[in-house]
Amino acid sequence: MTLLAERYEIIRELGKGSFAVTYLAKDHQLPSHPLCVVKQLHTIHKNDQRVLKLFEKEAIVLEKLGKHPQIPTLLAYFGQDDNYYISQEYILGNDLSTEIAHGKRWSEDNVIQLLKEVLEILVFVHTHDEGVIHRDIKPKNLMRRQPDGKIFLIDFGSVKELGSIILNPQGGSTVAGSPGYMPHEQFLGKPCYASDIYAVGMTAIYALTGIDPQKLEEDDYAEKIWRYSHLQVSDYLAEFLTTMIRRKADKRYPSAKEALAALQPLLEPSTGTIVFTPAKNVYCNEVIKRLKEGNGKLSVVAEQLLKQERQRLALSEADAKEVYQYAIAQVRDYETRLQEYEDLLIKVVQEQFPFSQQTEAELAQFRESLGLKSEDVLKIEERVKYEYRPQKLPTPPPQPEKFLGISVTSFEFETAKLIQKPGIFGFGKSWEIQRSRKKARLFIEDLGNGVTLEMVAIPGGTFIMGSPDDEEERYNSESPQHQVNVPPFFMGKYPITQKQWQAVAALEKVNIDLNSDPSYFKGDHLPVECVSWYDAQEFCARLSQKAQKTYRLPSEAEWEYACRGGTTTPFYFGETISTDLANYRGTDWKYQGEVYPGNYGQGQKGEFREKTTEVGIFPANPCGLYDMCGNVWEWCEDEWHENYIDAPTDGSAWTSLRGGENGYVVLRGGSWINNPYICRSASRNLNAWAERDLLSYDIGFRVVCGVGRTL
């Protein structure tokens, strides 16, 4: 048997991140050979002094904080064979993501108990020595130890300061936490003790409402809306939680000590309420699960399984009976909410079907407020839409056209141009949006479960790729201009959306696993982001396998050809751009003494939305493609080259440099966070290479279907 550091026997891998891998191990230095956790820094970072310092910092933090009885103890920090390790106490149990989940609601008393335990730990964290900001409190980082049910706070990894860096447009960085639990100041890279308070508050609200924090709406002041009419919660707790999650840090409790003090009035048990211990709470969740599986009744097998669970948790029969009665009430309440949604849906379907986009959004908001599970909603919707939708006489389908051997249909779309208009006597020139209607052709790929992918036909042709020398704010990487002959192909009408991503991510794996919900900004019709070039390739592979067509990333030439749509101006809208036509940073941005303007050329400044927008809300380009300018960067197939010298002229991807997968790759189109000059049709990668495994909240992709064409 080989022991690490002559002490640790590795048993199995527990998890892997960008900078480290974690193992379950046995500690043979101690007589009982207890289990422990060993974290190994990835070997590719062993010569990176920034990472090594952060890894060492993590060990120092764990050594200090591990003295608290509800924080894992540091056992060792060591190096061996040019690798670096941290070992710490193993907590037997499960993290709270199994208990705090969509559709599951905790009682108010259980939420108060959770707040008490976590805040007590945080008081120690915030006040010990110089104090530590955790920066990533969420259900996944809260462990419930077996068998006593005590809560442990885990994952103080300082190395995530580097591991979660997201590049900004001009090379700065923003330290990211977990979406939904990360407040605005942390999003801007300025975490404080109150940032942890926000995360604890969001965790408690998730437990209380059963609604994922990422799905909560915001009011006009960007404050989270979480207290819905059907939710029964005391006024004091509601105000306490609302204070914890204020958008501005100075409006929250400044640290755990102040928050815990404010919680004190809620810690005295009230008469007539059920106060569950952690063990009771675990048992309650199990009872609810079994009741739902049996449509409100317990089978003989379910009763036996619950008996075993009760004995494992050391609950008395009286305690189990109390929990069972409470669980029955919870299940009946959930069934009532399901019926409430079904009754409303029947009325809506009878009045309007298919639904408008606004109606879809309103129904989604109502579902979230009721805390319904998606699988339950799907069953109701399938039945109601089939039974109650208005019957229409069938119309004969139009005769399909063919493009590249695929049947296509025509669609109409709106496009726009910016036209400069002179002011009075030549002063005060302004820009006017000139809109027009065009037609293009497409086919629709069925991704399953009602999700589709629209692919627009792009006729072949010749164009001049790159930017002219006199184009404002251009880069040399866009030179030399050269003529390219591009064969016909299909291109996605929109960047891949999160709904489409989830549909394909659920398909059979081809090469690598895919995170089904990777995006920072959440929404079915928002573009998927935080996906790497490798992720995009796997998406194409799975889609190709399902559709029996060749789906892939566009070549850089195909992308620019389709983006321009026959235009030669900096933007397909004309000589400049407007935030009425695309999602980009329309305000000045100051960075390291430089000011990057929010306007381009003689155009006007606009707004900065600070997030992605739903695809297709702005006018299309001349080809009928949406969001080619801004919103999210889009991966291309090509490797990065510093200019176009010796570039292919047949529209194919340029992959001859740096030996295949070791090379860097190309991004196109700019994003919501970039100033307008970055979003020009010829702009490439911020004039710099991009690593294939880069994940960022401003990078997505769209696909092409090149029938009969190989790279």
C-alpha cells in the first residue's frame, strides 16, 4: 500500500475544480485510521506563485478557523514530489443542498434554527484574529453532520480567489462567488462581511420559500422580491431576512455579530408552534418524499423504510407521529397550490393559445411564487393544453423549399439601420433608426420536450474579411483585408439559449460531461454563458448525434460573413451603433487612467444594462440573425492568429497553428460588458487569444450546420 506523505491512503475522489482535486483518505498516522479529506493542487499550477500563495493562505485560514467545533480542523499542509496538499477533518453527513431545494419548504422555526447555527459560526469567522470573509456561503457549503445534525461551514478555499476570476473587457478581474448567493458588491470584486450576511439570508429564504434565489424577481430598486401573498411568515422574520439581503451592503447587518443580535427575539420558542430538531427535519423531508411518491399515501414498503429512517435518527414514535402529521399538512398544501395553478391555466388556455411571450412570463412568475416543481407543472400543462385548447381547422402546409438538401420555410424579420440626420443649420446632428422588413429561410431542429433550434439558411458568396485601415478603433489583428469565398451553410438564428443548452446537455454524453445549468444570469431565453470552447464542442457532438446532421462551431470567416450580411460598415446597423439596437456597454468606462467611450464614431452614448438580455429582442441583421453584435461573445472553430497573413480564403476554419488542441481560439461579436468598438463586425477577441477552457459570464456561442461540409 502506497501512502501519501507516509500517512494518507487515498480511497476515492470526492470532487474536482479548476485548481484542485479533493480525495477521501484514511489517516494511518492515528491509531483508529480515521477518514479525512486531502486536497491536491493541480500539477499544472505548481509553478504559478500566485496559486501557490493562495493555496498556502487557505491552509493558514483553515488552521485558524478549524479551532471552532463546527468548522473542519486542518490536519496538515505539505508538499511531495512537486505537488502540494492540504488535509483536514472529514465530516460524515450530507450538505444542505439535499434539504434546501426547489419546491421544498422549511418551517419558520427550522429556518430560525438554521440562521442561529450559521450566524454563530460566522461570528467566530468574522471576529477571529483579523477576520475572514467566506465569500461562498450556500447550501452546498453547509454540512449536516450525522448523527447529531449539527451544521458545519466548509470550503474556505482562498485559491478560489484566483480560480473564480472572470476576465473583464480590458484585462481587469472580478472575483465571483455563486450566482444567487453573491451580492452586488462582491460581483464588483469588493466583498465585505455584509456579503456573507447576504449569502446566509438568501440560503434562509430558499429554505423558507422553496424558490431558488436565482429565480427571484427584482423590484424597480433592484431589491429581491421574495415574500409572496401565499407565504405565511412572521413580520419580524420577514423584516430580518429582507435586511440581510438588501442590495446595498451598508443597508444590511454589517457582520454576523450584529445579525445574530437582531435574531435574538426570534430565538425564544413560541407557544403553539412546532420546533423541529435537525433529526426531525431530515425525517420530515423523507416522509414528504414517500407521501408524494404514493400520491398522499404510504405503501407498506414506504412505511418500513420510514421506520428504519426513524430508528437511524433515534426518534421516538411520538416524535415520528408529530412529524408525520406536519408532513401530511405540507403535502396537502402543495396539492392545493398545484390545483390553484391548474385552475388558472385552464382559464388562460381557453382565452389564449398558443401563449404570447408576456403570458408565458406571467405564468412562469406565478409558478415560482407557488413553489411548484417543474415535473409536476409539466404534467399539468400537457393535460390542460391537450384538453382545453381551442380547436382550429387544419390548414394545408405550404410546399417546402430545399436548401442544401434540407426542407426550409420562409420567415419575415425586422432589420434596422442608423441614419444620420442634420440638425438646424447643420448643428445638433442626430441619428434616426430606419426599420424595414426582410425575408429569409430556415429549418427547425427538434431538441425534444418542446424545445427547438431555428437554423437560418446563409447563401454562399464572396466578401472582404477584416477592417480597412481607416476604420476607427480597429486592431492590426483585423488585417490584411482579403477576399473569402464562403460556401452556403445554416447558422443559428440566435446564440444558444439556456433552454436549448439544457435540452442538449440531457442527451447522451459523447466525450465530456456538461453542466446542465452553467450560466451566471438565469433565464430560459437568455443566452447560455460560462461555457468553454470544449463545452461548445461537446454540445455540437451531442446535437449532431441526435439530429444525424453535422453541427459545429462556425469558422471565423463564416461568422464575419454572416454577421456582415453584405454590409461593409463597422456594424451591420451602419457607421455606428445604439443601445436601442444591441446589448453592450453604452456608457464610458474608466480603467487604469484610460476612458473607453460608450459611443462609437459620431454616434450617441446609451445605457449599460450590466447583464445579458433575452435573445431576439433587438432587430436582426440583414441575414435574419439576431444578437450578432453584443450580448455574449461567441466561440469560433479557428485557432487564434495574430493577423490574416496566409489565412484560408475558402471559408474554412484556420487550425494549422500551435498543434491542434494546444492552441488558443477565436471569439467574435463582443458582449453586454464591452464598449461599442469591441462589437464591430471585424472585431476579434479583444485583440488577444482566448484559452479553450475559459469560462465567463459574457461568453456563449451559436452553431452552424454545414451539410456535406467538413472542417
